[in-house]
Amino acid sequence: MKEFFPNIPKIEYEGPKSKNMLAFKHYNKDEVILGKTMAEHLPFSFAYWHGLNYDGTDMFGVGTIDRSYGGLTGRALAEAKADAGFELMEKLGIEYFCFHDVDVCDQGASLTEFKENLAHMVDYFKGHMDRTGIKLGWATANLFGHPRYQQGGATSPYLDTYATAAFQVKNALDAAIELDAKGYTFWGGREGYETLLNTDMGFELDNLARFYKMAIKYAKDNGYKGAFYIEPKPKEPTMHQYDFDAATAIQFLQKYGLDNDMTLNLEGNHASLAGHTFEHEIRVARINGLLGSIDANHAETLVGWDTDEFPKDVKGTALAMYEVIKAGGLDTGVINFDSKLRRPSNDELDQAIGFIAGMDNYALGLKLAAKIIEDGRLEDFVKERYSSFDSGLGAKVVSGETNLEELADYAEKLEEKPVPSGRQEYLHSVINDLMCEGL
Ligand code: XUL
Ligand code: CO
């Protein structure tokens, strides 16, 4: 088979002292942290769309990154791209991949051609998956790129578009079933609105829930065993997206009785766009038992859009991984690098370097999260902070054995004392101390 990246060797762990750009300094897959290997904590996944398709195009200029894979067209191009992708995943030791239907094949001249092209690639993937052991993290359908989806897919005001969205999702679910995917993601790319002046929001949300229910029923009836995820994002491409953030998506799932069938796929940059930290979003999912999967990227917070950078902020990643660990880890989920190269990162080494940097970042984040847990100061502080609810009247609040009158009575007799300090400056410094120990 043709080698697409001859200058990229199999990437090995060389340890923190290594200066080799093409080696892991921190991701040591067999190293055990808190009773599990790094590979178990960090089920990394390769996002097809960024890892193989994104060519650096922005609104000011054409692509800067060569994604021609030998200049082929049609199915030959799709196959070459898959070969290149599996070569990269194998060299990097990435065990999962994720794709949109449109990422992996040509859409052809009709919906039927699109369906056949996708089915062809599903067969092609099987060969690579059997050969390498690489698994499908999740699949999805792109219901936002084509002009027909300009006013939504599963929230479109037009039946024809809604039905075409169903066609695409059905085929993508067939692919997920065939390839034994661990998950299937619904990101509401254009499921939102531009202006309320032309929008029946209640109807669109009801229709979205109906769409999800039909998709879940179809998948289950046809032997699908994986998870279903909603991926929240507040804006981009629509001005107001329905799955604004974790809390909004959870409210939607609960309202329509979908919370037993769907969990959340949370993305770092989407959290920032919603005005949250990544750890906030994961915490919201965790306390509701709805953490599913993770899209691993960071925002460039100096700008207000979705830059999808490879993660580079160790402290932020540590706080996110702390939440993942506290949630008991990712059960069905993966850590999917929904991350793209910067436009000037344009040569044949950069794609691999992006993944190496992202994987090392997550390894460091995992190590720091484990250190925070083992150190115990943060958790002890939080426990102590709420300890007035451990006994006496506080314990009666928790068990539901008191009432407003008893609390009021208690308060009236109080000798008012100063409120204890929240100590947040100290707690931030604890994390810095742990992060920089030995410097
Ligand atoms: C867009 C985004 C998507 C989803 C899959 O911001 O994150 O790539 O992950 O549709
Ligand atoms: Co994403």
C-alpha cells in the first residue's frame, strides 16, 4: 500500500526529556494512573473532517495545506484518503476515528449515488478496521453544509428538507451499525434560527425531538448497540442554536423523555462560545449522569469564534479530566480531536505534530488531575465547606425532615458569625504548585 507520510515514523514515547518533535513526551499508553492505563483513560479519536479534509481555507484565502492524496477523484480519492487516515492513526497509535457521511465520500449526482458511495466506503473501512483493530468512535451525518440545509435540517420548516435529513441520518446509522460504532452524534449544525420573526420555535423543537425518536427507533430496530450523543454549541453557524450548552441540551432531553437514550458529547471550544469553561460543561453533564463523549479542542479566547485548536492548555485540560475521572471515566465515549491545524501549519509533518501535541496535552492534563485528586487539598476543602449540612439541622435539610418554620426559628436565635472564606486564590495556587512542582 502506498505510504502517504514517509517522513512520519511510528510515534513512540520517549519521555519528558526528549527533544524529538515526532515523539510523545508524556503520552505513555501503558503507564498506570489511578488504577487504569493512560490508553484506558484517554480513548483518543481521529476526526476525519479536520484530520484529512480541512485544507486551511479561511474567509480571506484559499487552502494552504495539501489534501489531494495523489490528485485522484471520486471513489479512488475517497479510498486514498482512507488509506492516508489509517496510516496516520496507526503511526500515532490512535484507536478510534469519527466521521460525517460527507467527509468520507463524494455526494455524487443524486441522493442514491451518495448512499451507494457511503456504503462503498463502509466496506472499505471494514478492511482497514479488521487489519488494524482501529474502531469507529462515532459517526454522524452532515446536515449543515449543503444549501438545502440553510434553514435547518431536523428543524427545517420544510418537509422535503426534513425528509432529506432523515435519509442522510438513516444511511449514517446504517454505517454506524455495519461498523459497530461506539456512538452516533447529533450536532445541531443549523438546528437553530436566525430571527424569531420567521420562526416557530416550539414547533421546531417538537420536530427535532420527533426526529431523534425516529432515528433511535430505527437504529435499535436494526441492531444498533451504541450510544447516541447530542453535541451542544451556542452559535455558529446559526445565530441561536437550540443545543446552546449542556444545561439547555439536558432540559431538552428531559422534556421530551430522551434522557434514557441520549447523553452529551461536549466540546472545549463550544463551552467557551457559550461563556463557560470546559470543566463547567462536563460537571453539568456529570451531575445529571449524562456525560457521553468529548470533542477535544481549545478555543483561542482572544477571538470569539470556533477556532478548534489542538488542545494546548494543560491546566484547562486537567480540570476537564478531573471531571471525567470523577464521572467514572468515559464509558462509551472517546476523546475526539475535533481540532484543526492553524492555516500556516502547512507541511507534511504538521498533522502528525498536531495530534502528538494534543495527546501529550491530554496526558499531562490526566497526570495533573490525578495529582489533584491524590493531593486531596481541594476535595477536603470542598467537603469542609459544606460540612454544616452533615449533622443537626443541616442533616435534616438534606434528608428532607425539616421545614421553613424550623429553619426560620433556628435563624432567629442565631448569633450572627462571619461567613467563612471561600479561599479561591489559595485553591488556584494549590493547582499551580502541583502543576509546577520541581521547577
Ligand atoms: C462543529 C463541530 C462538529 C461536530 C460534528 O463545531 O464540533 O464537527 O463535532 O458534527
Ligand atoms: Co465537535
